[in-house]
Amino acid sequence: MVTPTGRYCHWCWRNAPECRRPCTRCSSLDNLADGGRCKTCRATDAVDTVLDEKTLGTQPLLAVLRDHLHAADAAYVLIAKKRSNVWRLIVTIAALPHPVTHTDLDEMGTPRSVSQVRSLLVSLGVLPERNEYAVMVRRLAADAIAGLPRREDQLALQRFVRWRQQHRPNTAPLTMAKAANDRTELRVIVDLIGAFNTAGATVGTGQQATLDQWARRTRMAFRSRRFLGWCARTGINRQLIPPPARPSGFQLGGDLGPGNDAALRRVLDPDEDVSPRLRLAVLLTTVYAVRVHRIAALSQDAIRVESGRPRIRLGDVEIELPDATAWWIDAIHDDRTHKPRAGGSGRDDTWIFPGSRHDQHILPSSLAPQLKALGVSPVTAHQASAAALITQMPPAVVARLVGVRITTASQWHKSAGTDPAHR
């Protein structure tokens, strides 16, 4: 860009004060375009063109979305209008002849491609809350059932999925961890049914020899135990003996390993350039055996400094952290992260690790690479720190802290020789 005062690159032209002119509409100084309008006026016109009075007459709840976009950064709106899937979805939603629903969004793209806009509409009250993990599991189950070649197997799996949903131990919303377990279990069951079909049988006529052969070559075969037990109780096939349960994974005298140990030393050094959030995550992984999915879901009110003592609440267990973590907690509370989300960046006051979707935390699959970049191996760290904790705390406390069943923690207790009854 050449001006009377000199030659500018694109970035300098946009930021140099002498290149700004009064907007023909609002008189604010800016780099003008499209008839001499500033960015704010152009963004406002773009939003009003899509969410006009006719649209709001059909979908009055979208007035909240229009106000939200008016308050967003104008540069974000203009960039989104040019090359964002978010804007495409907003235009499609505005063109609907009826108030938008979750079903409408389901038909506009993959769950991942519409997730940010969906979370924005839910946070604004345009759409009601919906448990997306439960929807995902139901969709996967429906696809898996439809993909089975034999009607008997389809009916058996359909009945099992319905039974599993009805017999959950509580009515709390399906969490990410439970949804992942359901997905893995479903995949293993479908693989087992495929093995029976290859042998010319169904779930009802499958033989133990086929099951045993399949279990020897399948690493997650133990995931079929609940399904096979249900088949026996319902009379579908009473002849099958489920594969043995998976070992507890407890390793007596576990070692953190050089990578985990180096990462722990690094985060405890105040001079190292590591964010307070990642410092806390590394400590919880390597010392307290907390799994990544539980760390990702930590809320801001789970940590505090009380009378100079840093504390953290993990489920219904509250523990005292080392004194060195006090400034981490203060820094986390003082630095409320702004995340780039649909509709513009937003301040997050809920999560320690906020995600890119409104009112949601970061995904464990996004947090784990950050820990690995510091040298942390979450699996090794969990096993080693759990082995140390079981020798210092009662099984009931370890179970709530680590996130396992009390029976599992009790087995660890016996293996470690810390239970007087098993010495």
C-alpha cells in the first residue's frame, strides 16, 4: 500500500494511525472498505443481513444470537463471514422456515463440524441442553446394529443396548469416560458376533471353541463379559463361558521412569517456563495417579488456597497439595482463559482447562499431547503413582482419589502386602 507518507506492507497499513479515516456512518477512525464503512459497521450489516426482522419473526430466539454477534469482535465476524464453517451454519440456520432444533443441526454436517455452533446456541438458550455423549453412543449402536448381517444378532444387540441403558447405576448424564467405555464395548461385541458369523453361527448358536479362539487373538476380549453374561441370563445362549476379567494392572514397586521424573522436577522448578495449569496437571498425573480425563474435567472451584495451604477436591475427596503449588492456584484463578469459540472469543470462569466449545472443558485427547510434550507418560505415571499411594492410604480413599472401584483398590492393597490380613 502506497500513501503520501510512505509505502506500507498490508499489516502496517492496517495498524498505522495515519492510514485510518473516519467511517462514513459512525465517524470512528478505521481502515475503511465497502463504501467507506469501518469494520464494526461492516460486521453489523453482515449480521443484520442474515438475522433480519423476517428471520427473527420466524425464529425469535435467534435475537439472542444476533445480539451476541453484535457484541463480538468485528474482525472476528468479518473473517468468519469470509472463510468460516461457523458462518455457513448460521446462514443455513437463519434460512430455516421453523425454529432450529438439534435434529436440524444433525442434518447440517457431522457432529464434529457442528459442535461449536451447537454449543453456542445451547449456551445462549436458543437450543435446550442435550447430552451429546449419549446421542453419540445411540448413533454408534444404531449403525452397528444395522451393519450386522443376521436378524437374530441385530435383535440380540438391540435388546442388550436397551438393557444397558435402563440398568445404569445412576441417572447422571453420560460422561465422556462412560461413553468411551460403551463405544469400546460395542466394538468388541460386534467383533465377537463377526467371529460367530464367520463360523456359520449367531450369538444364540455360537460355540465355546469359537469364543475361546476369538478371545486368544483379541486384546480387549474381557469387554464382552457383560454382554455374554446378559445372553446367559436372558436365555439367548447359556452355553458360553465369558473370557477371564482383565488383570488389575497394579505393578508392585512401580517406577515413574526418567521421563515422568524429569517432568515432575521441571514443573516444581519455579524458573521453568511452564504454565501453572500444566504444572498442576503433571503433578496430579505423576504423584496422585489422577487420569487425564479427570484432570481435563477439573473446575476452577476444585482448587483453592486456604490459610496459606493449597488444596484440591477430586470427587468427594479433598487433599492438601505441596506448598509450592500455592502460586500455581493463584495464577490459575487470576488468569481466566479466553478461548476462541464460535461467536468470538469468550472468557471462561468454569474450567481450569476450558475447551473450544461453550461451557465445556478441554478433551482428554487434547490435554494428553501437552503432557507428553513435557515428557509425561500418563499410563506409566498412573501405574507407578498408584502403586505408591496404595501403601500410604486406605483402599477406600485411593479408590475415590484414583477413580477406580473399591474392590480394585482392595486388590491392590493385598498385592502390596499392606493389608495385615494378607501378610
